[in-house]
Amino acid sequence: MEKESCCHKTKERSEKEYKDLINRLNRIEGQVRGIKGMVEKDAYCTDILIQVAAINAALNSFNKVLLANHIKTCVTQDIREGKEESMEELLAILPKLMK
């Protein structure tokens, strides 16, 4: 699941999980480029705000998927191995995700 190398952790993801996350990020990146184009073309403010709200929703969805995968894999594995620091790490990140 998770590997430690030098100073940071990494995670091997399944091909399905990897593709899903990358596809989501590609869509979000496209949406951001679209908003940049709207600003460059002097689009009306509320039209831009609606697109920003769509990006926020897409990022929240990305976070939910990534968090669920993290809990199902990394956290579960660490708890089975008696590594409680993974739970502390999760509890520390949750308030940041709920802003």
C-alpha cells in the first residue's frame, strides 16, 4: 500500500484508482482553463462565479474519493499493523477538509 522513502510517504494505487483520480484532475484543469478564458474575454461576473462553484464541487468530490480510498487502504492497513499514527494523521487532516 504505502511506502516510506527518505522524508515522505508514497502510495501505490491500483490502475482503476489512478485513472479515476487523473481523469477528475484533468476535468478540473480544463474547467480552470475555461474560467481563465472567460476572464480574458471579459465574461460577466456571475457566469464566472457559477463556473468557480462547479470547480469547487469537483474538488470536493475529488477529496471525498481520495479520502475514502485512503481510509479503505492506508489507514485500515496501518491499524491492522498497529500503527496508530495513521489515525492521528487522519484526524489532523479532517478539519482542513471541512473548511
